[in-house]
Amino acid sequence: MPEIEFWYDFASTYSYLTAMRIEPLAKAAGVRVAYRPFLLGPIFKAQGLTTSPFVANPVKGRYMARDIGRIAGARGLVFHIPDPFPAHSLAAARIAMVAEAEGWIEPFTRAVFAAEFAAREDIASTEVLDLILSGLGHDPARISAASGTPENKAALRERTEAAAQKGIFGAPAFVTADGELFWGDDRLEQALAWVKR
Amino acid sequence: MPEIEFWYDFASTYSYLTAMRIEPLAKAAGVRVAYRPFLLGPIFKAQGLTTSPFVANPVKGRYMARDIGRIAGARGLVFHIPDPFPAHSLAAARIAMVAEAEGWIEPFTRAVFAAEFAAREDIASTEVLDLILSGLGHDPARISAASGTPENKAALRERTEAAAQKGIFGAPAFVTADGELFWGDDRLEQALAWVKR
């Protein structure tokens, strides 16, 4: 089955939109989704930004909230800007690397995004992450240990370096097997069509 | 007939995509297009940028060229990045203010965008602008005089200040009669649907 890479940071608002719809769209297109969690922070830093572009440019930040509010409304999705914004996504991203290796990243990804943007939970909180893990049938203590190993931390750093090498500068991003890059939830349909050409 | 404002800078690559398709889409939706040329330079300067975001961030600039290339290809449109990039759009924008007042801004806008992004002409060149004006049946000498008056220059400055007041931070942008703002060629359909609600 052809594959598409879905690159995202849990702090990314537009990645939430994608996470909540990519599975049915990819399934309908006969495409498998390869989840690629990474960290936007180092990517933005290389662009000279010390925070989210939506914080650095408040006019753009206000527009983003309205834009996503309209789109989420049309899709029947709840959407709130989390507090703090952007959320600290490091802990969730490290767990996602474990989830990817163990084969449960798809439901974990959706659960984290829903907790953050629909249920207004703080995804930097150990309590919140533990509840998500328990809900998915995983032992929080075991996952916490696995996500905190030097190897797992290094894996996330390498993943983020790989994102930069692929030309990724924001999230969500989609990369095809032949190296074609698409940026933004509004390019998901184009990316799937590219894979199916 | 309901109306939509189309805000654009002639140097804006994504505004080219919109300029070449907004009339048939608006017509099909029963919406009139109000052309609103303005200058992105002062808007970007307020964001701390001294040039186009696509020049300030070359990784994003390369992606933009590829993204528009894909979309233009799918629409049967020729697209080249102009040289220099971004183009100097001040002279064309001043003429556009005259064209707006005199009622021929629609064909002028398309002619300038096509000269810049399809025919690779330098739209800062008086020769190129004069050829466009002659082709549309206007006297270049008369238009040059009208576009260079202090009143016309002030009108363009006020237009750009109005853009900032509406929350516009990039182009193309669409503003509805009830003040709803949409940003990007990929939001044109949403903006037209909003007007028709």
C-alpha cells in the first residue's frame, strides 16, 4: 500500500485539524499514514523565531484562531486555543516516539490532540498524559521510563533533524515516497492525490 | 449584488493565483468583486520584516515556488518566479488606484499579474506598464500623470493603512461586508461561501 508521512508537533494548531481527519481520507485513498512526530521549536529557532509565529505576530495569531474556528466548525470539531499557548509538547512527543516504535501512535496522537484542543487539558502535565495512556491500555510507569531513556530522547532529536533535512519549516507537513513536500492541513487532499498519481 | 473585497499586492505570488480565477468563481457565486490594491511592504515592516517572508526564509521560499508550481500546473496556468523577486510593485499599484477610480481595474490587474508571473516581464519598468496600458486602450502619458499626483500617492498610502486596520497581514486577503477576513488563495471558496450564507 502506498504511504504518506504525516509530520506534526503536538503544539501545532493546524496539525490538530489534520490529525482528526487524516485516517478516513487516507483510507478512502488507499494510502497508509506514517506518523512522524517532531519538534517545531528547533525548526523555528533556525528561522530566527524564539516562539510560535502566531505569538511573534499577534495579528496573524488572531487570524489563525478565527480561521481554524471556521474550519473546525464546518467539520463539527471543537477547537479552543490552549492555555498556555503554544503548549509544551516535549513530553508528549517523547511518548509518541515510543508509541511509534510499539505500534500505537495513531490512537495516541488523536487522544493528545483532542485533550489539548477540544478538552483544554495541559498536555505538558504528567497527570493528563498518564490518563491518556491508561485510557489506551498502557502502563504509565512503563511508558514514562521508556520515553525518558537517552536513546529515546536522541531518537526525537534525530527525527527533528530529519524534518529540517526534508525542507520542513512548519506543521503539519506531508512527505511522499518520492520526496514531494506539502505544507498545511489545506494541502492534505493534494498530498494524497500526489501519492495516488 | 453581494460584494467581496479582494486585497492584493502585485508582488504577491499567491495573489496571482487568485487574480486569474476570482472573476469566474465570483460570477458563479453571484458575488461582485471589489478590487483593493495595496502595498505589503509597510505591512511586513510592521511585522519586523524588511523583505518578503519568502526571501527572509529561503526554505519557505523554495516551498512556495513548488507549491504554486503544482497548483498553477493543475489550473493550466504558467508560473515563473520573477526576477527580481519580489517585484517592485509601487508603480503598478499607483496606476491601479487610478484604474479603480476609472473603472478598468479588473483587466488591468490581470494584465499586470500575467505580465509578471507568466511572461516574466519586469512590472517596475515604465515600458512594460505603458504597453499594458496601451493594450487596454488607455493613454500611457495621461495615466502616468494621474498616477503621480500627490492625491493618488496619498490614496495608496491610505489604502495600505486601511489594510492594516482590517487585520490584513498578507495577500491575497478577502474581506466581507460584515468584516470577516480570509487569507490566501486557498480560502477564496470559503470567503465566497461566507458572503452567500
